[in-house]
Amino acid sequence: MTDTTRVIQSLERVIRLGEKLLTNFDVEDLLVQIVNNIKELLQVEGATLYLVDPVEKLMISQVILSDRMEEIVLKIDMTSIAGFAALTRRSLIIPDAYGDLSKIHPDLHFNKSVDESNKFHTRNILTHPLVVNDDLIGVFQVVNKIGGEFGEEDERILRNFSVFAGIGILNARLMMKVLEEQANVRDVIEHIDEKVIIQDREGRIEHLNKPAIEELPAGMTLAAAIGKKLTDLFPHYAGLMGEINKLVEH
């Protein structure tokens, strides 16, 4: 197999996995999928996704796929390889985690405390920052390449996959924010005295608050009303539909 063929195959795999990530808006499930895919793509013993806490200026491990590992909190500085990758926004291949790292930077050293507290031995490391629109989202760190060492192909795969992962995380966060805002609006709607009727663009009922439910035809429940045409259940509003349609179109 030529290098070109190998690169094309790896890109095809990344794209197939990326398409799945971009349609998953459950943040927790998405993060697990991302790290699972990275572990499978790169064939490693351990994989960790750190996300940046912009308030505390820290990185917190969100998903760790490695035996015995617990939550890890790192500073964005030289005291860890993942922290250094975040600080410099550089990919790093570390062939020997316990070796001399001064050639990369004089102040850089491997944080051995994580290995010691989890009774784990890190041999080699590949780390890559997640950056979208110049914003640092987090850092991928994979350790202990099974049956060998990390190379340029592994770095390329991780870099390409990170594009999909970063966008997927931002999309999921945005969707979560939208759903939270919708829930807040619904909560307000349920506690006001005026009738509120929510319809879709086709004029079908999506939700009614309590005062509006009381105006339904006798025997009609909210569950039965959802999906029905507004004018079928509230014919006296038919005269308003022209103005409502103009508002929707606008």
C-alpha cells in the first residue's frame, strides 16, 4: 500500500466518522463518541479529551478512555504536555514521555503525578489542540501507541479529525443553549395569565398554555390538540391568519 493510498483511506475514515459527529447534539454522548473514535482510529491504549474552562483558565478531562483513570485538571502552562499544547496551540509527538523534553522547550516536563496516582505508565504521547475560529476549545491527548510509535500519519489523522470534533462540540453546545432558552420561554408561558398558542409555520399547534387549553372544544386535551390546525380548533381566529402569515413570512 502506497503512502498516498494510506492517506486517502485515513481521510475517508475521518470523514465518515465526522459526518456522524456533526449530527449528534447530545453533548455528553458526543464527547464519548469523539474519544472512542480517536482511540479506534489511532489504535492506542489511552485517550483523553480535555476541555477548556475559560473562567478558571484550566483544562478538565471530560472523557478518559483508559483503565483506572480518574478526572484530571491541568493548568494551561508548561507543567504538562497537554497544557503546553494548549498554551502554544501546537501538536506534539513525544516518543518517550519520561525522556528529556528540553529540546521542545527548556521548561517543559511530563506530569508524572497523573501516572503515579493512577498506577499507569505512559510510554509515548500524541497531543493536539482543538481550535475553531481561533478559539481554543480543548486538547486531545492519546498515549501508548499499540505495537509501535506515533508518526506523522497519526498526527495528520488526529489533526483532520479534530476539525470535525471541534465543530461538533460547538454545534452541540449551541443546541443545548437553544433548548435551555426554549425551556425558559416555555416556563414563562406556563405562568402568565394571557392565552398563549404556539404554532408551526404550517399553522399546526405545537403547544398551548393553561388559559389556552381552557378554550379548547369540550373533551379536547392538549395531547390531542397538538398537530391540529389552529383554525380547526379555534375558528374564531381565522380572521387573524392573514396577519399571522405575513409575520411568519417576514
